[in-house]
Amino acid sequence: MKTFANTIRCAGQAFFKVYRFNKSIVLLSLFISLMVALQSNINIFLSKWIVDQLSANNLYSLLGSIALLITFQLVRLVLESYSTLKNGRMHMEFAVHCENDLIDLVAKTELLDKEHPQYTGDFSYWSFINGKYLESYTTVTQLAKQSLIAAISMGYLLYYHLYIGLLALLVGTSKGIYDLYAVQRRAVINEKLMRQARVYHYYFDLLTGSQTQKEMTLFQLVPYFRQKWMRKKNEANALSMQLEKLNLKRQASGELLSIISSGIVIVIIAILIFRGSLTIGDYVAITMALTMTEGNITMMFVSISRLTENAAHIERLHKIENDVHAAIHEPVQNELKPFRFQDKLRICNLTFRYPNRDEPALTDINAEIGKGEMIAILGENGSGKSTLIKMLLGLYRSDSDSIFYDGVSIRLLDRSGMWSKTSAVFQDYIKYMTDVRDNIAVGNVAEVHNTNKLHSVLAKVGLSKTFEHGLETKLGMLEDNAVNLSGGQWQRLALSRVFISDKHELVVFDEPTSALDPVSEVRMMNEMLEHCRGKTVLMVSHRVGIARRADRIFVMESGRIAESGTHDDLLREHGLYHEMWHQQKQWYD
């Protein structure tokens, strides 16, 4: 009973969500469904009348009945064609609306959750669920039409013969109940299929994508990854076969019941016709009504089962949305404060652990960074450098008050306002497959049409003469006339995003010149430091030569700041920095 009530509730939510989106089309669909239901049953009476008039050799009545039948069918064709056209347009517009809702949901989801391996599977499932609103709406309108057709044709059968009517009800209900029985199993298999798809799609993209072909060819990896793809694809195919067998078993059982019931009805009608109780026209009408009654009762249960299945998915999406909204509002106890960084950034006992790891990524971090300072952050891979940066930028939420800008906890700051005054070039920066203009302007989209400024930025990163079509040059692999860049050119373009705005108070560079040659690196560093004069700069790097230019250096090890000080201070300590400095110095001696 609880499941049924939940199905009704979710079906109603889906229907009214679409109704609010486009009331006129929904009302039109309901009206046409009503007309189609009535016309289907009118066909029964007209078919009976045509056969009876044919038997009676009544030509004029026969021709009139045929003309009327054709007229009703033409009207139905026109109405259904018009409805299909209007509904098709609404479905496309509503699909875009739902995709926008999904984009909003992803945007509101915390970065830490989006970086979790489970997120890829969750997103595939969210995309799958998002289409269930429209599917449920369509199913509700179909259910209304099926109910009306079944009710009228059932009444016709009961009028002529009680047992035929009851038999149609019994067979249709039996087939429908069996379909309901399989709903939960289908829902489970469908979710497994959605999650399996991400794995075999990844391997397929690995085998066929243009970005992977260098290593695929050089290391001769195709047989190895083809085997992995085949294994995951076969697992997904096995699930698909389970679903297919379940559907075939349901379909075969239903057909068997229909064959038996049709045989019984034909025998009953034949006896009644032989006795003179029914005409040949009645035979035609009753068999038509029987088929319509059984079919529509069964389809009613199919619709209910589909709504029940969709209700489980929709309820899951509601839970996800509620969890996301709860995560957004949970840390906020007071009104959010505007971001200000005019004095210092203070880090107090900062500890952070990723949700799928036992060991903390950061442990008991304590530091102060003054306004306008340049801090170099060094350390081996996995020492916590990037995690610390994400915490300081507010991309990861802290569980406690551990990060303070001008004495205000980052948990109480308006993060959107904070991000408008901060900038970063990450090591894994995005290569936007659009044009040069977009690739620069993403650092400050308000300047996307400021062509003069964008040209000035291109000059600063040494790319002013690189693009034949200037800012409109297409990049990447999406278009036939696009240009693909070298690693160094892509990195320069990523660095240009910092130069597009002057209002940033905090700028983060994560391995900003790793793809540049030594001469270009020096020139680029000079441009970056000149642009960031007076701003607070956090420079993550493996290169101690870059660190030497910093005001202070943090050396990280195992999630802790192991050493902190100036270049000269740390050399005198003969610790980790001293070792790193002399090891890299040997490269050039």
C-alpha cells in the first residue's frame, strides 16, 4: 500500500511538473486522448453495423456506415498527428529544461563529491533518472486513455455476455499483475546497467579516442585494453540478457493467456450465433471489444508498473537533490560575509581526510600568509600541496574553523564572492575545445567581448602571432578546421586566464610552467610576477629555482608543512629543502 501511495505521489509530481511547464499542450493531449478513446469504441459499433448491413444487403446503410467510419478515422489521424507534433516540440523543450536542472544539481554538488570515483556512476544514473519525469507524464496520459477505452469496451462485453466480460477482466488483470511482479527486478537490473556502462565506455574511448592513440600505438596496448573492454561489455550484455529474458517470459505468458481466452470466447460466441442469439456483426464487435478490453487492462498494469519503477527512480533523485541542498546550507549558521583579504590568511590546526581514504591528506597544518606575499609550496607527489590549495580556495569545505581570511572563518564567507576575487591555473587545466577567445575569457567571462584586452593578453603569453584566425581560431578536435596545440602552447593559453582580470586578491599557480622550455619559462615567470605585484601568490612547484624567488617557502611532507622560511633560511637548516636544492642544482653543474 505504501508503494502504491508513493507511486501515485511521484506520478502526480511528474505530471504537474510537465503541466506547469506547458499547460496548453498538456490539456490538448488529454483532450485528444479522450477523443481517441471514444473513437476506438465507436469503431466497435460501426464495425458491427457494417457487417450486419452487409449480411442484410442494405447498400445505402452500408455505404453510410463506411463513410462514417472513415470520417472518424481521418479525424483521429488529424488529431493524433497534430498532438504528436506539439508534444514532440514540448518534449524537446522539457528535456532541455531537465538538463538545465541537472547542470544546476552538478554545479551545487561539492567538488569533493564530484571528484569521488562514485560520482561518474552517480552522474550516469542521474542523467537516466532525469528523463523519468517526462516518461511518467506520458505514462499518466496513456493510463487515462487506456482506462477509458477499457471501461467502455468492458461495459459493451458485460452488456452482451457476463462471462465474456469477466473473462476479459480476469485475463487482462492476470497479465498486468505478472508485469507488476517483475518491476523491482527490472529497476535493479537497469541501475546495474547504467553503472556498468561507464566502465566499458571508458575502455572503448581509450581504444578509439584520438588523445590516447600515441601510447596505444607505441606500447601496443590495443589487445590488452580490448580484453578489458570485452570483459566489461560481456558483463553488461549478460545483464541485458537477464532483462530480455524477464521481458520475454512476461510477454510469452501474457500471449498464452490471450490465446486461451480468445479460444474460449470464440466457442461461446459461435454457440450463441448458432442458436440465433447473436449476429455475425456481434461476433466482430465482441472480438474487437475483447481484444481492446484485455489489451488495455494489461496496458494499464504495464503503465502502473512503469510508474512504480519510475517512482523509485524519481524518489532517489529527490533524495539526491535534498542531500545536495542540505550540504549547501549545513555549514551556514549566520548570514554569509563578503570575502576580504587585506591583512592575512591564517591556517590553524587544519586536518583533512578524503572520504575514501583512511590516512589524512593534511595533518595539523598551521601557517600565516600576509597580504601581497608570494609563497612557494614544494613537496613530493602526494605530499598534500594540491589538497591544501583547494582548501584555501574554498573548493573543499573544512569541517571546522581552520582557515581564516582577515579573521573570518572561510566557512562563513560567501564563496561565490570569494571566487570572483581569486584565480588559479591548475596543473590539470581544461583545454576548452571551442576557440581562442573562450580559452582566455574563462578567467573572467565578463571580458569575453573585450577584443583589445584579449589581444593584449595573448601578447603577454607570447601567442600573439600563433593563430591564423586570431581569437576566432577553433581549437581541439571537435571541428574539422580546428587547430590542435602543443603542450607548451596550451599551457600558455591556460596562463592567459590570470591576466584577463586585475581584481584578483589571491592567485594560485600549480606547476604553471611545467610544459615550457627554460627560456620561455623565465619570460613567462617575469610576466606572471609583474602582473601579480601586490597580490598574494601561492606557487606550487617541484622546481626549487622558482621557489627561490618567493618571499617564503613551505616544504610539505606527508600532509604536513615540514619546513617554512626563506630560501636562505632553509638552506642553512640542511633539511628537506637543502636536499632538494642541491639535487636539482646537480642537473645544471
